[in-house]
Amino acid sequence: MKRFSSFSAALIGLVFAGHVFAQLATPTNPTTLKPASEFDRIENKQDRAAALFIEAGKVINSPRCQNCHPGGERPTQTDAMNPHQPWVIRGADGFGAPGMRCATCHQAANFESSGVPGHPKWHLAPASMAWQGKSLALICEQIKDKSRNDNMDLAALVKHMSEDTLVGWAWKPGANRTPAPGTQVQFGALIRAWAEAGAYCPKS
């Protein structure tokens, strides 16, 4: 009886440990996004557009986006947005420096065994799209500026936010990374509604 009890206790411990590990491996984001329709009640288009962008800003300001839009030449990583290890830099094209290209470590998909994230187009946003340390008002003006956003008009910007699979990685980051708030569909709907309301920016 004593031996059975010890075995049972060990088994329960393994099950509990497995449950804890599973939770760590598949975190959920406690932050949700309001649907774009919820902002229809704001009659003033400028105020509505600003409110929509602030809601979309929950995604823009999440570590999943900020890490790839660093203020300097070095990306950050983890939910804490620590400097990337090993030391890497943006490089001339955003895909890393010669001899230390992003694809050296980041493959076409997340590599769960090591926790290294991946995507076929893994790279940093251009320096003109640096977001870290900036207010939503400044980021808003930045992302709709064709001279800084790879010459995208509002239609192209909405398509990029709504459909680009590298943007979509933020909701399927793997390992123990917290996904971006909501879903890409919800985020895209907010950006689309913001554009349709005139693409006005928050004041701060």
C-alpha cells in the first residue's frame, strides 16, 4: 500500500508538472481587442479614427511588434524586450549583417525545441519604421507616411496589417512568448475602420 501511494504521488506530480509546462508553453494574452463596430457610436470622424488607432495600438505596442521595430540597429526579444542575444544588427536591408543574417538562426517556421521563432521572411522593420520609445501619435503619423512606410498608401497599409503573414506571426509566436492581443482579423478590422474614418491620429 505504501509503495502504491508513493507511485500515485509521483504520478500526480508528473501530471501537475506537465500541466504547468503546457501552460508555460502555450501562454494566452489577457488583453483583448474591442471590435471595430464598437466605435461606430463616436459620431465625430476624427475622434473615432483616433479611438480606433488607440485600440489597434494595443497590438502595435505589444512586445511581438515592438521587438521587430526597435529604436536602434539591434532588435530586442522576449516579452521583456531585452537586447537580442547573440548580438546582431539590422544590416543594410533589415535581414542582418553579412555573416550574421537573420536566416542563419531563424528558419521558415518556429523551432519549438529551441524556442527560436521563425518565418520565411524573418527580418527587422526598416529604420524609418522604428517604434520603440515613441507615442502612438508619432507612430500613427509614421505608418501612414509613404516616404517612410515603403511607399504604401492606406489601402496597401490595411492589406499589410490584415493579411501579411509576418505580421500574423505575432499571434502565433510559439515557445513561451505572449501572443499579440486579439487576432489579426480583429486588428486588421480596426486599421481598416481607422483608414475609412480618415486615418486621423491620436493627439498624444
